[in-house]
Amino acid sequence: MLRKTVLVHALSVAFSATALSLAVTAPAMAQSNATGSIYGTVTPGADVKVVIENPATGLRRTLTPDASGRFQATSLPTGTYRVTQMKGDTVTGTTEVTASIGQGAQAVFEPAATGVQTVQITGQRRTIDVTSTNNGATFNSRQLAALPIARNVEAIIQLAPNTTRADSRFAGGASFGGGAASENSYYINGFPVVNPLTGLGASQLPFGAIAEAQVLTGGFGAEFGRSIGGVVNIITKSGTNNWEAGGIVTIEPKSWRAKSKDIYYANTGASYNSPTDGTLRLAREENTQERKVYGVYVGGPIIEDKLFFFAAAEKTDIDQGLVNGFRVSTSNARNGWRDRGTEIERYMAKVDWNITDDHRLEFTALGDTPTVEIQDSGFDYATRQRVGTVTSTQTLVNVNDNGGKTKMAKYTGNLTQDLTLTALYGQTDSEHTNDFPGYNPTLFQVSSAPADRVPGLTYNNPQGITGVILAPGSKDVVKAARIDLEYRLGQHTLRGGVDQNKIASLKAGDIRAGGGVWTYFRTDTPNEPLDGPAGVLIPSPASGGGYGTQGYYVTKNLFSTVTDSYGEQSAVYLEDKYQATPNLMLTLGVRSESFKNQNDTKTTFLEMKNQIMPRFAAAWDVNGDSSLKVFGTAGRYSVPIPTHISVRGAGRSTFTAQYFTYSGVDANGAPTGLVQLSEPLSNNNEYGQDKVVATLAALDMKPAFQDELTIGFEKAFSPSLNFGAKATYRTLQSTIDDFCDVRPFERYAEANNIDITNPLWGNTCQTFNPGQDNTFMVDYTGDASKLTKVFLTAEDQGFGKPKRTYAAIDLFAEHPLRNGWYGKLMYTWSKNKGNTEGQVRSDNGQADVAVTSTWDYPELMIGADGLLPNDREHQVKAYGFYQVMPEVTVGANVLLASGRPRSCIGSAAAPGDSPNYSNQTFYCGGATRAENVITPRGTLGRLPWDNRLDLNVAYKPAMLPGLQLRLDVFNVTNRQVVQNVTEAYNNGTRISSLYQTPLSLTAPRSGRFSVSYDHKF
């Protein structure tokens, strides 16, 4: 009986014609990604108008309600507006509402018993936006200023539900709703600022220049795209008719920072790892860090009500001293200690011109330049002290970072009351440089684990620069444009738009510092052949003589991926927001996305055209008074491939290993007495040769896309309490990666009597859709004019369907800002499972977007299905602030999160004729490589819970208006939790001494003191 009553009520409210009460109708609204909207109803009549005005800027819109009394104003800059109803020249009612980014603010005018129009102030009382179905969170500048968080966008993202931090080895990004760190979109004032090369993170702006920040974790409409993770949408502050200026100085003294915990080797149990098992790996207690931030801003009118400007600048100085060498390193006397100074300079300047009430121009300039100065010297583990003098220096500008300089212009025109046009164009230039005074580009790096060293030999590593470096001239350029048109037609608000991004990544990729690496190994079976790259069997070390008779051998590793890369992305969307009944709004949209990637000659090798993505949403104002909203969304979302795909996929990359035995080691750690066991070998046929463009990608591919369903409700229980719940389900339907297995093509050649005469035949990589039938162009002859079209079923390739699902239930309770305090408590239960993380791979920290090792050959997928690295089963997030007294405010931010699932990636016990990658399969657990067994992903338990508490207190003396003194304490309990560990199991045929050893921990407790002053003239 109860169910029947509820259902009948729901249908009658939502669909009955008798329910079309004008007093509570919420007209169909279309919210832009950079503006807000105001809507409402009045009693219709002759000469009735509604005036919406921003007193701070003089921006004014005069609207004529329709025959039903409905009115709406869209594409409004965020801010507080006065809404006035006019009857002729007489004011019959006034209220104030706040327009927020991507949201609708409702003003309702109702007739009084006397027939005179009265006003309900709903912009402040009604805290649920019944027109929005977006999932996520929106923060205004007051909230961001009050909470104890770091002054950056990454900290804002982590306040939202369904988000978690990315693997520490990635340069940026976060996981939204189980997505990979590279699968998100970032906007500032509607302009895309995502890292164009990798998709990992985005350029930023001074923290004090943020007016509002919106973090969308799902359910977004057709206007947004290029994301199967989430969207970060930031609006900057603007000048007003009131002059204002201010500044802030913050300091996080090193003396207020707790000691960082040392990192110890895990216990592998292998006898040959006894020198390291359970012992100190990396000293960290000696590390120091001090951070200072200086920020200023000024804004005001150039011409009152007409022309305004706002400018902000911020400089961050971070001084760190840290142990740079592991305890077992042979070069600690030279570069075991590192002094690192980071200087981040950010600015934002904006000019707003109200040409008329109906036409507006905005000009914005952004700058984000991170510079790192490094000085290396010695460290003595015996005394745990820094020793010696500076031996090497380096300067890195925007390296492994997301800085850039952006200029953009935006036009908004209300061509009629019902027709609005917006147009935006801008460009970002992002240069990357590294400078190494005294660097020797021909001195190889040396890598040697203690268990792999010949007793009595010294394995020095004199190369001061480790890892990979950038080539000169590295730069990214993004040119972006978009046009949006909105038209209101009866109960429909129609929106459409087009956009295009053109990207150039010049001198992208890396080269190995010093030209290469000598990597030393030892096998316990010196008389047996070694399993080499690309399925090649290496002669036994003993056959090479020297120390090979005892199982010792060395590889010469070369790596270079420097190339130019280009890309284009375009989209068209249409959307109809239809007010089906006074209480029910339906949104139907469709988005068509296209993208292409080009190599250094601007030849297209990967192209997706007109990928259709439908979107649907429904929002039901159950009671008709904005007190209870039930909503649901369904949509398809896709993500393009950043320009980094050309670096390995289409460039002249080199990635080889050559095997030797040796009889000695020279003063630079290089082997002597070399006896060659193999030619240079490459798992993926990367020998620096030109690639045949037509062979690089499968034909008629699908994009990476996923489908999403959400359903939820929000309830305004009282003016002091909102609560709600939401269920989300996401499933990845298609992905793009590379396929590097030559065997299916050889089987095809054999079955079709094709002779293979290509001298460079081998495990080359092709971009494809894993788990689907694919058609490839194959070069069997070495003649690019005689390619063979090869159709391979998913079974021929050996892969099952890609799997990645994210299921979540979110609960929240919120106390709106009222009676001096604001607070929000959220709980998320989620499950992130599958056989692929997405575009990147956290298992081994691989940031080669869409060219990871995940799908290189079928054996890598055995055991791959399980809990993914971004899975956090339980998360509790809570934050808020409370005004204890007029002069004192306190704030808090809490995180309680399940640890990351543990996995193991090792080397196959019997690789057979596979490409035989080291530490990329889920074979693990053996005393030797040959004894490894399948250990399914995520079955080794979890890392510890991540529990953190941040607190602050702020004092604003009444005698000095505008002054604030504040103290923030981060990680109050000083709980330093392991964030990720080394999952690689093998080192050659042995168990790696690093297996399950921590890679990073959460930051120790620290304190921040701030002094700020804000003055309005």
C-alpha cells in the first residue's frame, strides 16, 4: 500500500497536467562551465519586467517574463545579484541571490493576499539546486580561505567525494571515480589547461585568485568532454566598482616540521638478500623543509560600471635538504645529499569590459613557472651527516611539472532575451628546460644491487645525473577556441557549441642521462641460458667466461624518445533542457568528439572521427519547493590520447639492452673485459629507425570510452541541515593502448603463405583496441609501398575484453553556512575492479599514456583482473569551520581512507616465445623465477589506512579590520602512512631486494603561520 501511494504521488506530481503550478516552476536551465544562472517566476501581467543587477559591477539584465511568468538569465559571471520585479516603473519586490559556477540560483516571487507582489528570499534559504544533476562539489573563495588545506588545486580536488591521490611517481593528476590520473579535464575561465603532453595535471594560478572551484566527478552534461575521470573547473576573481587590495605571507618553518620516517627494506626471505632485508634503505630523519608563500592582489574599476581589472601574484619558495642516496649506493660520498630549492611564480591578470548590458568582453593572462635549483653533495650513512662540498648542480624549469603561460579572450553576447552567444580563444605556451653545469653526456650511469656485485670490486656511479633528461627546445603549445550558443524556446533551453584544440609538443620525450646505463645482475644458474628481451634466449653467462662462470653478467641499456608530436581535438555538442512539468526537468544531450595524433612530420597516424556520446539527466523537485531533489544521469564519456603517444608510438625511439659478461670494473663503474653474449635487443623493436606510419595504428578503431549511471537524492531537512545519497556505476567499454606481440602476425603469414623478408621484423607496437577485432597494416617485406592488410579477431590476438568498473555509494550531511559555522561530512563505499587501470599504469609507475605495458602481449593479462590501484573501499571526508567569536574562527579537514590494494608483478616462470618482459606479469612468489606462480592482482591485502587530521585557528582583531593571523597544523597526529610500494618481484632470476619496499609515505606533521591583510577602499 505504501509503495502504491508513493508511486501514485510521484507520477501525479511529475506528470499530471493539473500540477503545472506557475508559482513553483523551475524553468529549464543551461549552465555554462564558467558562469552561473538565475531563474524564477512572477505573476504575469502587462508591463511586468525583472531586472537582474550585480551591484559590484553594474552589470544589468532586464528580462520580460514569458506568458507563464517564468524568467531566466544565463551566462552570468559568478557573484551576488539583486533581483527586482518591476510593474511599469514601480518596484514590487527585491531580493538577492548568488550565482555560482555551473549552478542555478532561484528567486521566487509570490502574490500576497492583498494582491501586492511580495518577495521570498530564496537565494540564501534554499540550499539545493534542483536544476543541477552534476556530481561533485563546488567551493567558493570563502570556504577555500577558511579550510586547513594546501594552497593548490590538488588539495581542492581531494575535498570532493570519489577522488583519491595519484601514484607518487606521476608528475600530477588524481583519480576521479576510479579513472586513471591522465583521464581528467581542467579549465580556468573555460579555457583548457590540462597538461597537453601527458594529461597528468594542469597549470595553476595564484590560490587567492580563485573565485570558485568546481570538482565534477560524474554526471556532467554534453558541454563537457575529453574525460572519463572528472572535471576541474575554476573561475577567477574579477574587479568590481570597489577598489580592493591585499596580501598574504605564509611560512612553514622547518623547525615546526616533524621528522620524516626512514624507509626500510621489506623482508624478502631470500638468503642472498640478507644484507638488505629489514635494514635501512633510505635515511629521511635528517630531511628538512621550509616553505614560504608571498601573495598580493589588487582590483577595482578602470571606468565605473564599465571596465574593471583584477591582478594577483604569488611566489612560493620551498627549501629542502634531503638524503638523496640509498644506503647501499656506491656514490653517496659524492651525491648522497641534495639541497633543493623550488621557486613557483604564478600570476593572474583579468580585464572585464561591460561594453553594454548585453555584451561583455574578458581578457585573462595566467602564468605558472616552477623552477628547481639542485645542489648535490655527500652523505655519510655511518654518521648520518652531510659531508663534502657541492659536486654537481642542476636547474630545472617546468620539468615534470605543469606550468605554462596562457592568454585568453572571451566574448559573451545576449543577442536577444532568449539568445546568448559566447566565444573564447586562447593560447598556452609551456617551455621545459634542464641545465646541468659540468654534466658529462658520455658517462654512463651504473646500477648495481648489493647481491649482484662481485666481492672485492667497486661499482662506482660517478654520473651525477640519474634517470632521464629533456632535450633542448622542449616546449608545448596549445591553441584553443570554442563557440557556444544558447536559445530558449518555450519549455526548452537549447544549447550547442563547437570547440577545437590544436597542440604541438616539440622535442618531447627523454634521453638517458649520460647516454645509457650499465646494469649488473647475477644468476644462480650460470650454466643455463638467460631469458632475454623479445623472446630471445641469451647464451649462459658461463659461456662468456670471466665472472660469468660465477653467474655475474651486465647489460648495456640505451634509451631515447625525443621527437616532435602534434595533435588536434574537436567537438560538437547539442543539449536540450526540457521542463517537462513544473517539478521535473529532463536533459537530453549528445556530444560528438574527434581527435587525431600526428608524428614529427605532421602525418596523422591515429584518428577518431565523430564519436557519438549521448547524455541524459533528470531532476525531480519532489515537493515543488526545492526541499527534496531526486536525480539521475546516464551518459557515455570518452577521452582523447595526449601527444605523448607519439614519443614511443610514432617517433624514432631507441630502447635496447645488450648482454655481456665481464672480468672487471673500472674507476667509473663501467665493466671491463667484456664478452658479448647478444646483439642489442629490444622488446618493442625500438632501434631508432623510422616507423611506417600506416602500420602504427589499427584501422577503424573506437575511442576509449565508458558508460556511467548515477541516481541519488538531496534533502534540505532544515535551514541548518542538508543530507543526501548517491549511487554511481561506471564501466569502461573500450580502451586504447599498444600491442607489441609479433606472434599473431607470424601465424597469419604462415597461414596465408606470406614470406617475411623485412630485415627489421620483430615485436613492433601498434595502437589498437584491446579485446576487440582489429585490422592492421603490416610490413612483411620492408617496403612501405607493399603493406598487407591483416584482420585479427580478439581471439587471434589472445585478449579478453578490457574491464574496469567503479561502483560507489556516497552519503553526505551538510550544515550550510549559518549561525557562524559550516560543515560537511561524506562517506563513500566504492569498489574499483578490472584488468586495466586505464591510460597509465600505477603498478610500475608507468606514465607512458596509452602506450603502457598492460596490453603488450596476452601473457601479461593472466591474473590481471582484480582490485585496481585506485581502489579505496572506504573513505570518510569531513571539513568545516566555526566562528567561535567575532574575532576567532577554527577549521578542520579530516580524511579516513582504506589503503591501496597490494599486488605483485614479476617475470613469467616459463615465458616461452613471448616478448618476455621483466616484472610485468602477475607471476610471483617463487624462490627463483622458474618457480613463480600466478598471483592475481590485488590479492595480497592492503596498505595501511590513510588517516589524517588538519586543524587551524584564525584571529581577526577588531581593532585592525582586514588583518588576519592564522595557524594551520597539517597531519596533527603525525601519522606517516605508506602510500605505495615496489611491486616488482624479480631481479633477473632472483627475488628483488626491493620487493614490497615502501616508495613514499604521507608527509609528516607540519605547521603554517600566515599573516594576511585585505582592504576595501
